[in-house]
Amino acid sequence: MLRLSRSISFSCLSSKPFYCSLRARLPDRLVSLLLSVLILFAPACSAQGGSDNPFVEPIQTDTGVVVVDYVEFARIPDAGNGLAPRLMHMLATPDGSSLMVSTMQGKLYRLSNDGKSITEFLNIAADRWAIPVQSAGSERGLQSFAFHPQFNEPGSPGYGRFYTYLDTADTDPEPDFESGGSRRSHDTVLLEWTASDPDAAVYEGDAPRELFRAAQPFPNHNGGQVAFNPVAAAGDEDYGLLYIGLADGGSGGDPLGSAQNLGSAFGKILRIDPLGSDSVNQRYGIPPSNPFTNDGDPQTLGEIYAYGVRNPQRFNWDPQTGRMLLADIGQNQVEEISPVTAGANLGWNLWEGSFRYVDRQVSLDSPRSAPGLTWPVAEYDHRDPLWRQRQVAVTGVAVFRGDAIPQLRDKIVFGDNPNGELFYVAADTPANGGQQQIRRILLNDNGTARPFWELVKASSRAQGRDVSEDTDLRFGLGRNGELFLLNKRDGLVRKLLPAGTADH
Ligand SMILES: [Ca+2]
Ligand SMILES: [Ca+2]
Ligand SMILES: [Ca+2]
């Protein structure tokens, strides 16, 4: 009844003067009769307007559940004052000799492959670098990092080079990309570091080189992931090109209209050659194979690989098919996993998931009906019995092929960041979207299958910290398909293992 009355007040009687003049001229009984008639027709009215529950059937939790083992692989040092490190991203070095994990506060830690040795490799926020990492609030900081695929190859142009993508409080320099907004909350910068010895436990090298700077109109929705396509081999067109997620700039609903604007870098997946120099600022290259380099419009940015994204914090590639998949965080209704191809329009802010975006809600009329758009492989909504949090935000994504974890073979694994839930869908089923094929992944905790968030709450409590319901789940990726689970609460890096193999 609550939902019904809300639909009426927002969708049908949004014109207050009409209602007021009606009240003034008609007797009360007639007004209530008219209201009853309106309520009778409310469902149809609601369908014409917006929905805040596009998938009425909840995510299934009683069938297809996969339970895997895990180990507590490493514990990253506290961030000071007893605060947990806000673990954000994790990767293997290209030669697979070690792992690196980053914190939102601006640190990179090098981990041995057994997790037993942990060294602070680089602190970007240290005075020495004079980079005021802006990590205030929940969405800013060191967002991600990437190793050039030649990082470990002496004599190659990419030797020792790695890239960090972060928010800075320094807004003095001229930005390369502006949003058209009147405010400049902070800047997002892409930096290239060159380690003189890629194997050294601690970074040895000069100050970083700034490739580009984007002036952020709002504190939320900033950079996301930077990554080289790990499936590309030397000689492939995609080899050595850096993919960059840049969110729509923030606020809500993309008020600056950036995501659909090919003249704006915001709301895009960009692709650049970090070792090239033919960009406007001459500090990186525009790959000639990028989809919009020859579209004839001088306003169009050649850096754009795909557009119509909202908050593209994490993406990854299917090691078998080479397909790129993005976890794009939705506005108020729909979280999506979507494929990304050259030139693709993923719909935002005209579409949220498979549905037309209408003023913070979605219309259920004619889903997936705009020609030429790219639609989600899988999506889920913000109203579900699984959610314990007000916020819902997709993260991930990893495609399991091979034998690393047989229970997850040929599955796309992703999760919900604040709620700390893990999910999968089959990797090769038709990409029809919706949440009906989404299934849950639980972790074997000494014989009891638990969701990830329960483990994080228990360990936070055991560590004597404030226990938060907000898990802040992120994925870490090993070189051979290993999946690590990160969070911002207990400093623990957990590694998923095949069922029945953990030594509890
Ligand atoms: Ca729902
Ligand atoms: Ca922003
Ligand atoms: Ca979309």
C-alpha cells in the first residue's frame, strides 16, 4: 500500500495545483471517490511512470549456491590510529614473481606469492612526492594501479613502468579534462612511475610523470580502474594499451550530461598508449585503432573506447574469449555487468541497466529497446531481501576458466561492494540481462557456509574494531586466475580455494 500511494503521488498526482484546485471546488466525498478510482488504476499508471523494483522476484538463494574454501592469505598493516587499511586493488606483477595490493590512502604493498612477506613498496602520500592524495570520504583516494606488460622485461620501453590512478587535493595545475561544471571538487590524475629495479622490495626511482588530469565537478564518482588487457600478447593490437574507467563526475543522474557526450572524457572507458605522445598534451598516445579517432567531429575525444557508463570502477577480461566485462554501478535501481567493445554505448544516463532511466527510477516499458546500445549480461536491483545496506553497488569482475577453482569454472564472478555478497552467472549463457540467473557464492568457514560479509564482521570484532555493516568488497587477481577478496574493515586479504582444500 505504501508503494502504491508513492506511485500515485509521484507519477499521477505530481501536479499539485491540479489536486488543490480539485479540493477547492469539489465536496470531500467526491474527492475520495475520485482518489479511489485513481488507486484502482494505479498499477497501470505506475507502469507508465517509474519503478523502484524492476525485478520483483528476489535473487534466488536456495538453488545453485556454490560453496568454496578460503584462506586468510595476508594481513596488511593498519593505516594508523588503529584504522584498517582501505584495501582497494590487487594484482600480480606481469612475471608472476610477486603480488601488489593498494590502499585507498595511497600505499602499495608488495606481497610474496605465499603471502608471508609484506613490504611497503610505495607510499604516494609520503611528503617526498608532494602529492596530496585526497582520500577523504568514501569514494576518493588511490583508486587502482596497473603494471605495463613489459614491467619485468629489461631493455623494453615499458621496463619498470607502472601506473597509478588517484584523486588529489592539488587543483592548481591546468586540467586536461574538464566537466563543464562550475565547481572543482578535486582532481583525478593518472601517474606513471618507473622503477629502476622492478624486483626491489621498495620503490627506487624518480617522481612520477603525470599523463593526464581531470578536474572533478563533484566529490563522488571519480576514477575507477586502470588496466592493460592481460589477454593481449606482444604484437596484438591491444598490447600495451591502457584502459581507464572515468566516471560521470558525480552528483546523481549525470547532471552535466557527460556520459553521452563524446566531447567529454567523463562517463567513459578511455584507451591510451601510455608510451606514445600524440595526445593534445603530448604525454601519451591515442591508439589509431580507437573507435572515434576518425569520426570527423573535432569535438570528439580520440581517447574514448566506450561511452555511456556511470561509475565504471572495475572491469576485466575473459581469459578464454577475450571479452571485456565491466561492473558499472547504477543510480538508484540497477547494478549491471556489461560487455565492453570498441565504440559501444552502454546507455547511461538514458538507460540504467535494461531500463529507461526516468528521474531516479526506471521505466518498465520496452526494456532493451534502443537500437545499437550494449545491454547488460547480468543485472540486479536495489530492492532485495539480501541487502542489509542502504547502498547497493556492483563490483568485481572475474571470469573463471581453467582449473584454479573447479566449482567456479566457466562462471562470471562478481559481488556487491557495500553488502559484501558474492555472486556468479554462467559465462557462456545468452546475455539476456536480468537477475534470474544470478546465484550466490558462500565461503566454507570451518564447516559452515557463510557470506563474505559475515567473515569480515567476525574478524573486525575479533580485532577489537568498530563493526561495520558496510563491507566494501573488492577483488584482487592473481596471475593464474586466483581470486583474492579485499575489504576496508579488517586488513585481511583472503584467497579463494577449491572446495575441500582449505587447511582449517
Ligand atoms: Ca527486486
Ligand atoms: Ca567526481
Ligand atoms: Ca548500462
